[in-house]
Amino acid sequence: MLIGPTPPPYAGPEIFYEAMLPRVKSLDGSFRIVHVSSNIRKENLKKGTLDFEGLVAFLKVYRKFLIQLMKSRPKLVYLPLASGKIGFLRDAVIIWTSAVLRRRIVLHYHGGNFNNFYGKSASWLKKAITISLRLVDTVIVLGQNLGFMFEGLVPKENIRVLYNGIDAEGYKGLQRHPSNSKVTILFMGHLTYPKGFWHLTKAYCRLREKYPNMQFQFAGALPEATGNVAEFLSGSDREDFQNRMGEITEETLRFIKDADQYGATYLGFVTGKAKMDALARADIFVLSSFTEGFPMSVLEAMAAGLPVVVTPVGVLPEILKEGENCLFVKAGDADDLEAKIEILVRDEELRRRMGESNRELAIRELDIKLVAENLVHIFEETVSARG
């Protein structure tokens, strides 16, 4: 039984499962896949909050899960793992139910922040996390360098690696048509501080003073001044944001509202053809997040043949090579971000080489068909290795 979300909302896990599900189901193997949609929210910024609406939605998911558990009698239950208090407690209910009924359990963690979540949790929640993870047979992480997040919680031999994947075939026919006279920067993601959007607006405004023909296109959900956003930050970055949350959010919303004054365009929330058109128009993709696992937006930009400017977080330094696929920037450093973007603005040939390298990498190693095959192999390995 595969428990996972599909759009809406449009975020990394939802996009991943939408692409992966039909591929896994189409494979001729020893497994028959039964899918239970785990969508609780239709808006990204409401994830991780506790209210009546969320409770009712979870009870509906849990009911569907129990019905399928009794009807299909699966040997294995697979679900994505959350790294927030409310999300984890929901997952724990499914983990414990599966364990009581002696089903094999595979968790898939799509982020890069589980160790911080565990470290900041109250003692009772740490105990709940520890006990719940002892019931799990396999934990999947997005890269070799991310297994450390579960050190002391999950035996090393029970951790497997599975990169995110994308329908590379769907991007082969994409014809890029950037402007000949303008360099366009593209950002796709939550328009929040942890995603580096505030710092990107600062860097872009300074760059546009030097290069008036630059333009900036951005897509994603509008920011809100809520404490949930701070969960994706740690240390001084978290403290700085919490102290200036209102100011930062107000500045960000003002930039979005007055985007046309800066040669920028807010695209709203893009999917399908609108997203492909945005990728086709762009020259440079930027995502300067403070934390990530393997962001789908970066993978989409790679498949579209774009050079990327990213922070060395999550699996990105494992996948990408500096100067060949990307330019790395320090999280929270608008000066460094400005300098790295300027390198690509001034060097059209470097943009072309990086974009071609990224497209080849996405097709060769990150195609969703390969990822689906590897996932089924993990299922088979989990069942056979543990009886």
C-alpha cells in the first residue's frame, strides 16, 4: 500500500508522487500497488497546522487507509515522513496501526531537516519519534549525504537512498525561447524567507541598477507572517527571522505588489503549460533556500536546460558540480547571491554549457522511470530481507 499526496497543493512531494505513481503501477513485478491519497491540505501554507478542518481531513484519510488495509491486506505500507509536530503525529498513527497488524513499513523522507526537527522537539515528542521509528523496516532519504539525519534513530543498514525523479521525456521537446535582449531570472517556490526569496529580491534590485534589461519572473504561494515558516530555519537565522518577521513579510509583499516597477512579474501559482512556458522563457534559475532535500523546482529547471544558482543544501552538492551544473551561494547572503547571478548574466556561453549539462544529467540519471524501478527494488528488498 502506497500512501502519498498528489496535487493540489503543488509542492515537491505532491509533484513527485503525481509523476511516480503511474510508473510504479505500470512496472511488471512482484508487487501490486494500492494507492491511498494522503492529502490533508489544499494550501501549502496551511500544512502543519492543527485545526478542525485538518483533523476531519486526516480522519477521512485514516478511514480510507483502514478500509484498504483490511480489503487489500498489503504486505508493506509505504508513506512519506513529515518533520513537523502535527505531521509526524499523524504519520505515527499510521505507523503504529501498520505495526500492530504486522505490516512491513517503509518511510520516505523528502526533506533535509529531520535532525533539526528531532533536536528541537520536546522530550515527550522525542520519545514518540524514537519509539515510532523503531517499528519501521526501512527509511528512504534523498541522498547519500542525508542519512546522518537518522543517526541514533534508525540502524544504518535500514536506510536507503532514492533520488527524486522527473518525467525527463516530457522535457525533451521543450523549446527554449529566452529574450535576445534581456536576461530573465526565474524563481519557483514558496515566496518565503526560508526559500531565500527575500534575499533574492535584494540581490535582483541591486543587479538591475547595473543591468537595466534584466527581468525577474517568480511563481509560488504568497508569504504569511506565521511562526510555521521559522520551523525551516535554525540558529541565528531562525532568531533573526523571528525578530523581523513582520518587517520581512511586509517588504516581500510590497515587492510582489509593485513587481512591475522593478521589471519583475509575479506569475502566481504555475502548473502544466504555464510552468513549461516560464521555464522556456528563463535564462537562469535561482533557489537560495536555507534548507532543502532535493527540490523538485531545481530538477525541473535542470530538465528544461537551465543553469541554476542554488545553496549547497540537502542532496544538491551530491548531485551538482560547481561550475559545471551550478553556482553555489551561501544561504542568507544577498551579496554572494548578487555576485553569482552576475557571473551568469555576463557569460552567455557559461549559461548554455551549464544548461546542456543539467539537461543531460536529468535525462541520464534522474528520469522518473529509473526512480520508480529503484523504489520497487527497495520494496522487494524490504520484504525479502525481513521475512
